[in-house]
Amino acid sequence: MAVLKQNEEFNADSLEEKIIGIASDMVLHDSGFHFHTTKAQLLYAPSGCMTVTTCDRQFVLPPFRMLWIPANEVHRVNFRNMVAYRSVYFDQNYAEKYIHSSLKVLHVNPLLKEIIERICFWDWNTPDIHQENILKVFWNELNNAPEEKLELKMPQDRRFKNKIEEWTKRLSMPPMLKNIAEDTGAVEKTITRIFKKETGLSYQEWRQQWRLQRSIELLVEGNTIGEVSYILEFSSDSAFIEFFKKHTGSTPLQYLMKNV
């Protein structure tokens, strides 16, 4: 077990244990891009919201969502408000016996939540029989956990990749298509073609998916529907609620209540 302090260094690859759980309460955290050469990672926050960026995708992790990160996957973890951070590292050879998975977001049911908490706070010594029994349930629940589509593919074209970095740092809304065309000097048809090729979405569709991810972050951080609607430039609160329900199947309040 390790309870980390804000900005405390931790290197899972330097440890030989097959299972390493860590916990921390952090705020304004940016891990920077990194990868783990010998460890797969399970990343989860029982409260707060994390954003994870890879070379070509962005994931949002509200409570009751976890991200499975295979070894050698380059990633970066960001959060701005207080987050109850939980991370479990598994020796790659050990994990491959139980799960053969790429990077993906999974739903955390109440049982998985309790098991992850238990793992993050137990000793790193070789698991005893009791712990081994818990791990059997853990792997069974993990392999049956529903996948959640909370990812956004990122364009690789340098012009747009750099712009997205700027928007992310300033927490600003991606501009309308005509505005990004003026800003980058690329014509609208070219922008649409590049985004469709590199993300599978038109620029307008990509911008809407970005708004959805950001709205989840803002709601989990405690912002009201009115505040989220204003920040994300919706014409009204009702327009935001309709947008959110269209993409998630729930109103913002229903979405939050399902995850408490």
C-alpha cells in the first residue's frame, strides 16, 4: 500500500511485486506523458473526474468509470479539482493470464469499487489466501464489466493537434468550423476531410463529442446545469439538457444520480 502526497514521485516499474495499489487525494495534477514498461495499470477515481490522453485519444473518467491501460501505452493523466485517485499496477506477465485487453473505459459496479479500494490499501507482499480469493472475484468482475464509450479520437495533423493543446490548457471551447478555418488558414472542406479521416467524425461532430466530455467533467466537479450550459455556449439550459440526454440516454441529474 502507498498513500501518495501531492506531487510525490512514484515509479511502479521499479517495484517487483505483481500487484501494487496506491491511493491519494490530489488536485491540479498533470502526470505528463509517460508509460510503464513492465506494468499494466487500472486507473479509477471514486470521486472527482480525470482526463486521460494518449497519443491519439482522450478519455474522461467520472466516478464509477475505470480505465485499463496495458503496459507500454503512452498516456497522460490530468485533473483540475480534488480527485480521490486510485491506481492498481499489475505485473504484465501476471495480468496477461487474466485479461487480454487494449486501452478501454469500463464501468465500475459497487462490488468492483469495494475490491479496488481493498487492493489499494492492502500490503504489497505476496497475496495471502484471503487476498487471492478476492482477486478471483476481481478478475471475474473486471472481465464482465461493460465497456463505456467515453473516448474522443484526436486528429494527428499538426495544425489541429497544436490548436487542441491550446484549447485544453485554457479550458476554452473549440471554435466553430468557420473560425478554425480562419485561424489555421485551411478551408472548411479540408478540415472536415482531415477530421473525418483521422477521427471518424466531421469537425462539427468531433466538437459536439468534445462538449459532451467537458460537460461530464464540469458536472462531476459540482457545476450547476446553468453554469455548464453557459461555459459550453449552449443557447439555453434546456438545449444543454436535450443535448446531454441525446448522447447519454439520461438527463445530467439522472446521470449523476446513477453514479453516486
